[in-house]
Amino acid sequence: MHETDTHLHEAALVPFFEDGAESRGSTMVDGVHYEVVEHGRRQGEDRLRASAEIVGWLLRCHCDRWNSSDGSTWTDPFPWTRVPSASLEDLARHRVFAPDTDVHADERPEVEEAARAVWRREHIDPIDVDDELRAAVTARRHADAQLDAAVAKARRLGRSWADIGAATGMTRQSANERWKDRT
């Protein structure tokens, strides 16, 4: 999970099947793991698929806006593929080994860490940098307004453009050109 001033981001690896169906959750029936691919109207009517049929996982983030029902979804364009043996696993290339007896490889710490790194790099960091840019612009506007007000006050108190230029790190002429119409 990642929180910003405006959103809550929650990422997960979502199991999917050969035909593109996605898991909505999992359950166990008579000792066998199943994925819920469609919720039924009443208990016991869910459409189930054997978890052993999972072919991979989609890295997905649900991005919910605070104080609103608006939300969006981000999905990594590169699915995490299930491979048939541990020797073929390569988390950097999104290749994950999961035996039929434990198909929830997405719960393994090393898989979770690799997925989190991709999510952060591809989805969260670009959002955070946008927030940083917006905050910097807001701070600059505030600082510019504060500087304009200080210059106007200095002029009212009889300070020369040379004095103002020296205090602001510029020449008399530059100070005059910048603030003459604002004071």
C-alpha cells in the first residue's frame, strides 16, 4: 500500500488462467485449492477453477481517491509468467515457479519484493514525482508572492532599487525592471 495526499494505492499480483480469466479470490474444497473466477449470487454458486491451472499473475494497483468513489486501476503491461520448474524462475524477467501444491507464489517474500520494486518504479515513483513538482510549484508561487510583498513594503519605506537589488542578489536595474510595475 502507498498513500498520497489524494489517493490510496494498493497493489497485488492477480492470478490468471490460459483463457484470460482472473481470480477474484481463493478457497479450498476437500483439500484442493480453487480460485474464484466469478462470484455467484448466493453462497456456493461461485464459479471455481483449480488453482493448479494458474498460468501467471498480473501486477495490478487499485488507486482509490480519498473522500470519493472515483478510482482507477493500473496494470503492469508485462505479466508474471508461471514456469514449470524452480531452475527456470527469473524474477527480474517476471518468471515465477509455483508447484501445483502451492500455486500462491505471489505470497513468497522474494516474489512480493520483486513485484513491489516493479510497482514502485513503474507506477508509484512517477506519481510521487508529479506530486513533488506540484508542491515545488506551489512553494515557488508562495515565495514569489512573499518576495513581491516584501519589495512593495521596502519601496513604501523608501528603499532604493539599488538597496532592493543588493538584498535580492541582483542589480539595481534588474530589480527595477522586475518590480517597477508591481509596487
